[in-house]
Amino acid sequence: MTSTSPSDNDRGCLRIVLAVPLVLLTLVAVSCCWTALTIRPSGSGDDDAHAGIVLACVLAIGGAGAVVGVWLLPSVRRVMGWWWVGPTVVSGVVSVIRYVGAG
């Protein structure tokens, strides 16, 4: 007979609780990355567009860093797989590339 321990039952609830901030921060990072990629300056003197790109990139990189920081906690890593941070890390890398290209 197989019995489940109480800690196994709690992991489902813990996963849901931990998923909320990770999903919200991922949405912030991905949407800011998308914004940085879709802003097109009208010329080399369009400082407002360049400032918008830089701001969107900084917010995306910050969101990605926050997700990775939360995921690096041992209690989070035990219940959340590495694929939870994959989209955020990709958006962070894309934002870094866009930031370097916009600067």
C-alpha cells in the first residue's frame, strides 16, 4: 500500500502560491521586452523613443532578475522546475541585446 506524506500534499498548494509572483513577474518582463522591441524611433534624434526603449529594457531586465532571484531560493527550486524561469530569462537576454543596440 502506498501512502503519501503530508509534505507531498502541501507541494501542490505551495506550487500554486509560488507560481503567482513568478507568473506576474514573467508577464511584466515579457510585456516590457515586447514593448522595447516594438518601439521604433523615427530618426536618430528621436530621444523620446530611445528613452522609452531604455526604460522598457530596464524594466524587463529587472523583472527577469526578480524571477531568477525568487527561483534561486531553495524552497522554490524544490517545487518549481527550471522551465518556470525559461521565458523570463529569454526575455531578459533579448532586452539586454535591445538595450545595447539602442544605446
